[in-house]
Amino acid sequence: MKRRSMWIVLLTLAVLAAGTGLAGAKDVIRVWTYPVYHGYDVELAGLVEQFEAENPDIDIEYEILSWLEGPQKFEVALNAGNPPDVFWGNPQPKYVQTGLVIDLYDFLSDEELAAYDKNLLDGFVIEGQLTGIPLYAGIWALGGNKALLEEAGIDWETIQVEGWTWDEFYSAVKKLTKTLPDGKKQWGFLMPGYNSELLEFLMLNNHAPQVIKADGTFGWEEERVLEAMQFIRKLMDEGLMPKEASGMASATSWEMFCNWDTAIQGRGIPYYDVMQKDRAADIAAGKIEGRPIEYVCLPIPHNEGAPQGTIVRVAGYSVFRQLRYQGDAHTANAVKVARYLTSDAAAGAAIELACLPSSLKG
């Protein structure tokens, strides 16, 4: 009887040890990310394989979410207190408010922080906390169909160098808007309105670069906000931009641009040039149908007298704790994973997207 009791005790201890990692069980780090670029799934699989080979005590369970449904899935998990350990995204003040995002200043040494561009790191600093590690910084602009721009007599090369005012942009969009011989409408401009990006673009170029200024006061003064909204309204009311754009998803906007339904679209990023070249190759190979497009990046227009600017945003990986905290050792491993996924080894994403990588050294 004593021998049987001893075996029960030993078995119980073994089970408990396995559950706490005392018996050599691997620490599992959950990663949720997105299809950062076409082919990121292959790159990520290679990064995970290499990391696990170098860190045999850690297993990475990763999931690539869709851009459409992923944000809601993460919000549900976050609100339930069970977010993934590592999550891809942009800096979000609401994450700090939950108390679940990890302040990486507590886990990274000065030497480790020095491996990243400080300006890009600062993009993830919210309320004095480092809420993520950037992989790259992207510059946002607009994009145009070169053939349609030149057909309308628009000097896009000069615009790229000198920029353009709201009035100049309006005149160009008006030239680009027309009814085609088959009765189909070609829009001059289209930017999806499922978020406030267009308003942000215009406010940045109307003497109001920030919603909340450094001193905590409201940075979007009423008159400037009204001017930007009136400009957007003007484009819609005059039929130069579809009113449906106010609730349009970015995928729909991109599809319309690819179908030559609009001449200028936003937001535009350098990677869209790569995407159009890949699309042209697929068309030439007979893999898809369509008309190829020569893509040109265009600056965001500015109001007369206002300085011209653009939006630079960082994206990368944040680390989260759960309501049932798994301990500092687990969090340290999650930070280790986030560091690896933003290191020089992961610079392929920045190269593919024609963005500025954040990592300065391995």
C-alpha cells in the first residue's frame, strides 16, 4: 500500500512538473500576425524554424490572421484577458489602458535597444512605455495610374518633386474623372473611408499635424478640421470621388484601381509598385486577366500656405501578458521571440515592402 501511494505521489509530481516546465517541457509562445506582404508566410515559417533550432527550450505556435477579420479576433481575445504572447500591429494607446501590453523597457537592456533605430523605437513609446518593437517604418502617400495621368496631361514627375496644393489636386482629379465610351465611369480619386486616414492626411497638410499636441491640447482646430472635411465633401458632391468610399474596404479600393476604375488611389505605399509589377507579370504569363498598370507614387496634397508632409508609421510586434500571468520567464521568452522577428534576420519584409528596416544590427 505504501509503495502504491508513493507511485501516486511520484506520478502527480511528474504531471505537475510537466505543467510548470520543471521536467524539461518547452515554453510555448503564441504569435498572431498578418500577411505582411505576399510571401511573408514562407519567410515567417523559416524564421520560426531557425529560432526554434537555436532555442530548443521554446516552441512558437503562430497564426497568420486575415486583415479583414484579424483585428476583431484580437480585440475579443484582448478583452477576454487572453491575448497572444506576441502580436503584430501598430502602436495603440488602448493597449496600455488594458494593462496587458508589456513595457519592453523592463525586459530589454540598453545594448539590445541600441540594435534598433531610436526614432522608430520612439514610435512605439506610449505614456513612457515601450509597447512594441518595430520591424520597419513605412511612408504613406497616394498612388496613380501613369497612363491615365499622362493621358490627362498631368505632369506627375514635377508633382513628385514639388508637390501640389489642394486646388491643384482638385483640378487634376477633375481632369481624370470622366465617362468612358462603354458608359462606365472613371473616378479621378478614390480612398477608402473605413477609417480616418484621408482626414488625417489632409489635416497633416493643413497646419494641424497632430490630433493631440505635446501640451495635451486639441491640435485639430475647428476651422482647419472644417476646411479638410469641406474639401472631402467637395470631391464627393462633384462626383470626383465615390460617396460609397466612406464605408469602403481597402481591398475594394485596390481592386477598383487595378480595374482602371480610378486614376489616383490612396493610401499609396512604395510596395504597391512591386505589387503592380508582379501583377503585370502574372497577366503576361496568362495566370490572371486584366490590364497592367505602371504605378507612380504621389505626394499628399497640401492646403495653400501649409507645409507639405506625409505620414510615417511603424509596424512590428508587441508582447502581451494574460490575466493569468505566466511569469516573467515566459514573458522574457516572448520578448526574445519578438526581438528575433524584428531583427536583421527578419529584414526581408522591409526589403520587400521598400520600407526602412528598424534593426541596425543582429
